[in-house]
Amino acid sequence: MGGQAARQLLTLLLLMLWTPHTHLITRVATDGVKATEEGWWEEGSAPQPQFENTPSNVTARVGDSAFLPCTVSNLGDRSVTWMRQRDLHILTAGIFTYSADDRFTVLHADDSNEWTLQIKFATIRDSGIYECHVNSDPKISRQVALLVREHSQLDDPAFMGITTTTTHPTPVVLIEGPAERHIQAGSVLTLTCLIHHPPRQAPAHVLWFHGTTNIDYDSPRGGVSIQTEKFPRKTRSQVMLSNVRDSDSGEYSCSPSDLPPTVITVHVQHGQHQAAVQQGGLSAAPVANPVTHLLLLLLLMMLQRVKTWQ
């Protein structure tokens, strides 16, 4: 093999290194030497991203946080972007917020398929269609419709989807937001429980538990605030924990008297900035796959051969 052939092979190796998700197809030429076909790039066999089944309609109350779900499986090295359809404004890309409005943020934990868009202090103007995009080939997207209503409208059981008949509707107990919450150590954890009940049949009390431990103002942990408000058809209880730490991770339950409790799981995490850099494609130590290592080794060997032939 001469120097010209070696340089051609070097060019081929460089192209293979710079072109992701492809593989080389070769054919046997008439002279018995493997030759490269002109159309030797093909898509890899990795599964394509797809959306999992999550609600496409979300209702929130004015002043509360709205949570728009988007769960993507087989994401790989692609990224998730949230966009507001009304003005085609990009709100988040990966875990980074691109909107000047800091009420918008995306909730995502390492090794999770969930990319939930959170809108803090929701207003009626926030109502509309939001789109969750994945930059796959072809690109995919799904829409989530947000409806923000005034407090009085959410007090109506019919608005909550509870059938109103001559008998009293079944009470509904829920904690706002996703079933799993991820929060940075040192910040404030806020959990809000809503109990929708028949008129003037509010529960006598609402208790909060961390695992099996009751949370109260005088809890040994300290830094606890609990506020409970009662309305004709709804009771709202909110617990706040300041300066969360590892020991605050676990299950939290809202337990109204004479009603089954509802549970949420909280994860306290550290080093969010480092995770954000890696998720955003700015990792200081990217991990190459085994094929890349092999190609780099071949490239170094061929460079040595070229120097010898010269």
C-alpha cells in the first residue's frame, strides 16, 4: 500500500469519527480487495424516541404552579424543548430556561424520562397550547393544553370532573404537581394538598406525614410551616420545609380525617449544576463509545505508517 492509499484511509477514518449513529458497509471488489460503496452511511439501529402516555389537558388555579407533563422514552443523546404555541417562544431546552420569564422551569432528574414544564404563579394569560419537542430524526412533538381558572371556578365540583347528582359526590384528595418531586438541597420544599368535598363537609383536620412521622409546627426538625384553609367545597393545606437536606427525602402523605391519604415522593439532590452541564451537552469529560476508541487507535497507527512511508 502506498502513501496515497494510506491518506485515503485516513480520510475515511476521520469521516467515520465525525459522523454519529452510522456504520460502514463494504463490498468485495472484483480484484478481491474490499472497496467502499458510495452510499455507505446508514442510520443506526438504536430505538427512536417516543412519548409515553401522559395527560394532554392540565387545569391550574390562578396563583398556583401549573405542571405540564412530557415523558420521553429512548431519548438517547437527543434533547427535549418546550415551546409556547401562541408566539412560538422557546421556554426551555434540556434543563435550561431560555425565557426571560423565570416562572418557567423544567423539572427533570438524572436517569428520568420525565421533562415536566413548571409554570409558577400561573395567570389566566398562561392558558393555551404548549408543545414538547424532541430533536430526533424525524422530529416529534406533543401538545399539552393548559387552562388556568379563578378560585371560584375550581370550587365547583362539576368543573373538577366530579359528577353532581342527588347524592353527595365522593371526596377527592390530591397533592398538586407530579407524583415525584426533585428539589435541590438547601431550598424550600412546598407541598399543597387539595381536598374536594361536598358542601360544608370539610374534614375536621388535615395531617401531614413524612414516612410514618407526623409533621407539625413543633417537629424536632424545625423550619416547618403549615397553613390550612377551608372553603365551602374545598379544603387546602400547605406544608413548607425550609433548608431541605438528605434526611428530608422520602414519602410525604396528606391525610385528611376520615379520608384515605394521598402520597408524593420527594428526592433531595446535590450538584445540580454539574448534572445540568452534562445534560446540556457541555460535559467536560464526554464518554466515547467503544467503536470510537477503536477508530482512534486505527487512526494513530495509520499516522505512524504515513510518517514511515514518507
